[in-house]
Amino acid sequence: MDNNYTVLARKYRSQDFKSLIGQDVLVKTLTTAINTGRIAHAYIFTGIRGTGKTSTARILAKALNCLSSDRATAEPCGVCENCRTIAAGQHIDVMEIDAASHTGVDNMRDILDAAQYRPTNGRFKVYIIDEVHMLSTSAFNALLKTLEEPPAHVIFILATTEIRKVPVTILSRCQRFDLARVPVDTLKQHFASIAEQEKITLTDEANELLARAADGSVRDGLSLLDQAIAQTGGNVDANAVLDMLKRADRGVVLDMMKSVLSGDVGRALNKVDEIYNNGADLAMLLTDMMEWTHWATRMHPALNAGDVNNSPYTSEQREQIININNRVSLNTLSRIWQVMVAAVSEMQAAGNQKQCFDMLIIRMMHIADMPPVPEIIKQQESANRMRDVKNILADRMANNTQTTTNNTPAPDIQKQTKCISNANELATALQESKEILLFSYYSSNIEIAEFSDGKIKYFDRKGDADFVHKLASWLMDKTGKQWQLERATESVHVNTINEQKQEELVADPLVASAMNLFADAEIIGVK
């Protein structure tokens, strides 16, 4: 290999605003500011690694000092002495400082002392401070005043991947630009162009895998492409990239999720063994499974989650996911997602990833079989009603047994039971039974939608969860049979017992005459 070989990430680093990919808003703002002469004295660029923070800082430095124009230009020539030395990092007036190794206040004082002198070869002195969040508190404090009011010939450009660690006092003195992750399609076009210039073969499937593995970072993607070229000798295909990334093909992930959702534990674990023996990284497989669950949820017919054509699956694979969704509930996908999210930290902490992943698969398959939460609540309520009925019957049998033992004839149950056929009769029966609290709540808050012998459909204005159990127990005790109590989810717009009585009272001629005798009189209670 040639000792002077330059890696692709450096060889194809952006040299002007036109070649800066994926940052259209940033480019438009800076070029407009330069063309109109509205150049700020301090900028701060933030974003994930490899999105162009340092490259943008160098391009801006070239734009400010390019000799092809008698003023700052948004289109630096790239061939003049200033442009070439800035690109090489050798310009005397453009200083790149690594804040990770110059963290102290003394380093910052040296920079600020030198800033007072005018530039030697350029129009501006440009200080590019990379990873500025690494500066100490004292260094930040020393920078504050100069950053707010620097000499007219000084421009500060700060770059960081950890914007939250930068003090607010620093941020308020800078124009901030957030560099976005570069879209997959943009990365694919960039990689395809580089492959053509490098005269290598890059298949579309391999390009797709590299662009998605880059996760929005141009530098990460070019480093992966460099590695793939070195591995294959210039013929980069999907299999080589998958082998290099230790990732399972999305078709394999789809088969894996089919196994999990089928309920066949043995089949699913055998699939994991097969993938693991082929050298796949299980942590990456978990990431791919989370990606599948996310897109399967968005494609679920129970949702209207927008366009899914930009998903990383082929049309045939999307069709398979739709078929799976026809027999899998949204609840199941949501629970599986929660289990996988919790497993990410477990996988990182586990001593044996394979064992952890096997247990994850078993946990996912068992939680997928669980009924939805509303059904669990309904089953619990039904169990509570049955328990109450059994307790009432047990108490009645105990009383009957005790009566028989004392040689007293057992009471005739049919004679003790009441016949309740409407809402008013129920209120009267509650009052006669001295069930004061139950009667008061029923009369004040319950709207009766339907009432027949053995069935009541009602709406509870306050939503007391205990009311239905108490009323069911009382009805069972008084009528000798189990009643079906159905709660409506919305008001049926029917008066309560108290409201009915008040309306009847207001309609009484004697009461109306009494009300007319007193100004602003009102009925506050009915007894």
C-alpha cells in the first residue's frame, strides 16, 4: 500500500459550501450573511460526530480570508495561498485549538493575549475551538468578555458534540447552528459518487447498508466504505458489508420476528443459535429487531401513522409485515417494544450476551401471550363479583345452618326476597334497608339508562369503582339472584332520583306559590 494513502474521510472532506452535504439551512444562512456583510463575531456549531462542524469552520475561515476577492466571499477559490494553507491547517491567522488538550485557563489566556494583534496574512484572525465543552469552568470564564466584545479582526468559531455542557453565558454570545444528521438518500448519493471516482464497484444494497450504518454521520459512513473496499478489494456487495458489520440481513430479522410471534419457543431459540453461530453481533440484532417493531407498529392497521414507503424494507418484506400485523395486536407490539428497550442496558451489562439474549426472547414470547390490559381489568372485576356472590351465599348458608341447629325453622328465602322493577323502587328499597350511604350516592350520582328485572345499565357521574360491587352484593342479598350491572362510558342525559324529585316538587302548585312569596328562593334539599 502506498504510504501516502489518504483515507476517504479526509480525501473527500468538503472544501466549500457547495460540497457541504445535508446542511442546506446552515449553508444558506452563512452564505447570505457573508454576501450581505452581516458576519457575526462568534459562531457555535453543534451536532453528532461527522456532520461537518470542523469542515464548516474551515470553509468559513477560507470565505473570510480568500484572496480572490477584496472582501469576504461565499465562494472561496480554494487555490489562493490563504485557501490552501487554511485547508492544510497551516495558516498563521487561522488557529485550530483542541479544547480536549487545552482545557486550562492559562491556555485560554495565551489565546486571548494573541488575539489583540492584527492578522498577518488574512483579513481576520479566526480561532476554531473544537470540542469546546471540554474547557474548564475557569477557561470558560476567561473567554467570556473577549467572546462578547472581541477585536474587530477576530472571529471565534466553537464546535461541540455536547451542547448542553456549554455554559449558557457562552451560548448567549454566539450564533448557534445545529447540524442535522445527513439523510440516508443523501449519503447514498455521496457514497455512489465517491465509488465512481475511486473506480470501485458498490452495489445499491451495500450502499444502503453503509448509509444506514453511518447513522447520519458522513465520516462514519466513509470510514465504513474505506473498510469495505479494503476487505473486498474494490467489489463491495451486500454480503461483504453484512459480514463486516456483523449484522443480520433484514430478511433474517423478519424471520426472527415471525418465530417470536408464532409462540414456538424452540423454533425461536434455534433461530437465535443459527444467527449467533454465523457471527452476528447480538446487540446489533437487538437494534434491528427494535427497528422492525417500530416499523411494524407504524404499519399496523389500527394506526394511521403516515407514509411508510421510506421504511428500510422491500415491498415484499412490507407485505409480509402487513400479513403479520393482521394477526398481531398493537398491544402486543407495544409490550414487545418495552421489553426490548429495557434489554438494551441489560445486554451492555451482561457478562454473557448470548444467555441474556436467550432470556430476552423467552420473556418477549411470554409477554406477547398476555391479554390486553382492559381485558385483564374486566376479568378481575368479574372475579371480584363472583367472589362477592360466593361470600353472600356462604353467609346465608351459615345463617340457615345455625337456625336449624337451634331447632328454629329456617326462614323462607322466597318470602324475604324483594321484587325491584324500576329505578324508583330500587331507591325506596335502599332507603328502607337503612343503606344510607349507598342510597345517597345512588340518588345523587347515578343516571339509569335501562332497568329490567335482573339487569341495570347506568352512568356514574363520579365514577366510584366500589359502587357497582356494593350494589351487586346488596341486590343479591335482597332479591336472591345475581344482577347484571353494566356501566355506560358516557352520560345518558337522564335525571338522577334527586333531580326527578326536585322537578316534581317545583311542578307542585303549592310549592310554586310558596316560592313566589320569597325573592331569590331556591330548593336546596328534598326529604
